[in-house]
Amino acid sequence: MRIWDYIVGGKDNFQNDRDAAKSLISVAPDVVLAARAGEAFSIRAQRFLAAPEHGITQFLHLGAFIPRLNSPYLDELERIARPGSRHVFVTDDPVSAAHVRAGLASRMRARTRIHALLGDFREPAPLLADPRMAELIDLSRPVGMLLFGMLTFIADDDRLAEIPAQLHKALAPGSMIAMAHFLGSADQSANVEALRLSLGENPYRFKPRSLDRLRRLLADFDFVEPGFVRCTSWRPDGRGPGQELEERCAVAGGVALVH
């Protein structure tokens, strides 16, 4: 996700990533707003999951991304991390895993334990059965699960509904799942194609969906208020693009409870 890193102001990217991002932005300039709205949502959702009253001290991040050391996301992670808490990042990108291990783990060592695993986060059954995962995450206790970099890259609607459901079933009561997904519509086909081209040989198809479609696919989840909504409207706190830019920020998210 080095293209994403560039779009949200990071420095962990290469020239070909910057070229692809600039090409995408030239066709779909609002992708910058959407990315920053998504990052702001991820911070608010992370804060919500980590609130002391929820009793969650282990967090599982499924999705490939590069954690920027100067990112507000990591500032928030450092602020909320409690002694003895654990954060496990799963990615299919060796570069992202290396950044977690070398950069994030060293920054956070004094407050929490950080681990990075290479794996296909779109196939939850073998991932959750992996002995390495069992050593790091106790599924008999509540888990905060973060799905920020994967759902939009699941092209089949049935699989999109099935994968979070499988994860939900594996989690203990008291767990929470934060998820985000890029939005799209028929009149944005040119923008979607531009983003697909920017991803090069990525084998997973980028597929934004309408908010109504996502709500139908995720109808079995019990989302906390205000539900699964555009990220600019999820418990806004002044961070990221405001609600006045909602129509230009094509990304939605929510936090679901596990009972």
C-alpha cells in the first residue's frame, strides 16, 4: 500500500508509487480526501475499541499497509496503548511487514508488543488456525479486529459477506470489528479503472461498492451508533475532512459488536 502511503503524506514509497499516485489523482483528485477521511476514521475507531471500559487489550490488524512513523494513526496507537497490550499486523506485503518489525515495533516497545505476520488476510480459516497466530492472539478473550485495508479488494460480493462473518464467528463475546470500505457508483467507472491501473499487477481486484449495497451485505452485523456510515459522519471529532466534504469522501466505515 505504498501508493496509499504517498497519498496520505507518507515517505515510505518509491518513485513508481508516486508516479502511479499522481496519475490517479489527476483523474480522481478526491481520492486524497477519501484516503484522509479513511485514515481519520481508523484513528477514531481505534480509540473506541481501546477504551478502557471495553476491556480489549489485544488487537488484530488485517490488511496490508505501511505504518508511517510520523502518522497520527501511530500517535494515537502510542497514546492508547496500555502495558501488556498486544497488536498483531497481518499483511501479504513483505515491505509492510518489514516496516512494522523495524520501525513500529521499536517505537512502541516500551508500551506494547507489536508483531507482524505474513499471510493472506482474505483467507481467515488458515490464518486463524496458524500456530503463530495462536501464540500471539488468545481468541478465547475479546479481540479488537481492524479491517481497514482488505474489504475493498474482495471482488466477489458473497465472499465480502462471508469473510467478516467467519472472523466474527471466531471471536469471543466482547470483541469488536472495525471495518472500512471505499464507495463507488456507476458514474465513477473511469475513476475506478484509473485506480485499478495504478495498482499494476495486484492480483486482487479493487471493487468499490455503494453504501446501500454494503449495508445489505453487512446486514447481519450489530454496528454501534451511528452504524455503517460515511467515515466523515462516524463520531466526528474534528480530525480529517469534515462532514461538509462528505460527498467527496467516498469511504464508509463502522464498528460491529460481537455478542
